[in-house]
Amino acid sequence: MKTKKINSGRTHQNVSKYLKASLLAIVMAATAVTASAQVTYRIYATREGLVGNKTANGHIIASRDHFVALPSGTVLDCNGCSTYTVNLTYPTTGRTVNNVRVYDVGPWNTKDNYWHVPRAEFASLTRGLPEAQAAYQNGFNGGHDEFGRSVSNPAGIDLADGTFWDDLGMSGNDWVQVTFNWEAPTGATYIVDNANAGFSTSANWTTGTSATDKYGADYRYRSTAAVSDAATFTANLAVSGNYAVYVWYPAGSNRSATTPFVISTSTGTSTVTVNQQVTGGQWVNQGVFAMNAGVNTVKVSCWTTAGFVVVADAVKWVKQ
């Protein structure tokens, strides 16, 4: 991947080849409840300028343009896309602008996704602290960026002229509040109940309501059998990362002590067995798993020891 180094510390990348792939839209109707918190940090912003130049995604910079640059190509939008956007607030003027697209790579670095866990580079730095800021203020990396250049300001975001002057009313480089709209905060929670659209199963699963320790109004159950007839809980996770998976079920002596829960992960699936005869009526932690952004599933299988029933009631994913 070619890079062009500019005296101001901005780096632009020719990434048009991998931006040609179209985005897959995943539509899910109200299957998850997420935490309302946002990933927001106080970041030093500089004005990009460079009118007439080409950004890393091929956009030609216009006079008083509206976009931002971030120092990692992992969140670079295709020209005209808005998959990755930020909200900006400038405390000095009190102005806010929302959903500004990420059209360029910089300032200073190209692999410093400081808003994300895990970081691609500079893993020893705290989340939300740009490498350039650490280099400038604390002498991190000898005061240099990833190219060995001496960092002359703590910038972690570049603003196009229109965003800088017109949207925020800035007259010089300064600190702004940046919300990274694609990022899920630690603790973001997704819950899918058997009554949600994110749940599916065959007609062989019966609806139950009598158990007092159920989640919500009802649950599903099925007799164990040596067949592939799973109940499926599906969540659309906003970002990749590690998620704790919890399951809820009403317990009972006729339940299976070896109910298989098949959990999708970033590398395939992981199966855990749950004793549904005990610890009912609460969230039961099944462990932490690496998952990709997008559709993820937990399936309750009935393929286990005969003579019992397995229960599908609710599943929860929690971002770690």
C-alpha cells in the first residue's frame, strides 16, 4: 500500500482497490437492546486544508469541504459512503456536528485506531489516547510517529475546512469532543428473548408459560432427540471484539443436565453444556468469546441424552 508523506504530519493512502467492495446490509428488526453509552474522547483537532488534493479514499477535496481524517485505514469510508462517521463538539463555541464521514487517513499515523480495543499498534497506550498525543506530551516512542518523524502537535483527528470553520466555528487547532459512532462501549448489551424477531425455531418446539423463573412472558422447550433441530437466538453486534455470553432458562427436574448451547465465534463455533436442572431464573455466564461484527448466533440443541427436555428462553451478549 503506497503512502504519501506531507510535512504537516498527514499521511494519505491509495486504498481505492479494497474500497470497491460493496457493503452488505444486515437487517434485523428490534432483536437486541444495546447500552446507550457512547465512545467519546477529548481529541486535539487540526485543520486539514489541502484543497484540490485527493484523500485516501479518492475524494477530491473541495473548498470548505466536510469530512474528517483518522489515523487508521480500518475505518476509512468509501467515497460517498457513511459507514464510519463521528460526532464532533467544540466546547469553545458550543457547536456540534453529527455524522461526519471519515474520508482520509491521518494525522501522523496510519494504524493507530486509538478508539478501539484491541489497538492495531501501540497496544501499551490507554484507549482514547492517540499515539501522537502521547509522543508529543509524554515522549512516547521517543516523541516520534510510526514513520520516525518528530511529532510537533498532539493531533488525533484532522478536520476538513468546512467542518473546521463552518460547522464548529473553529479559528485555530484545538481540543474537541469526538464520538466514534461505529464503536460499541464496554458493557454494551444485546438481549434476545424467545419472543423477539431474532429468535427462530421449528414447530417441534412448544411454548411454555407455567415456570415462574422464566424470562419474559414465555419460553420454548423440546424433548431431547438425536436430530438437528436447534432453537436459534440471533444478535447483530455493532463491532468485533470479546463478548461474554449469558443464558437464561427456567430450571426443572425434567430438564437436561447436558443441554448443548452452540455459540458462534470469530473462528467458528464453541459448544458449552448447561445443566438446566439448576441455577434457573437468572443470567448464567457461559464464558467470553471473540466475535465478529454483524450477525452472531447462540443455538440451543436438542441432541443430547434422551428422556429430558431442553429449554430456550433468552440469551445476552455483553461487550468486554
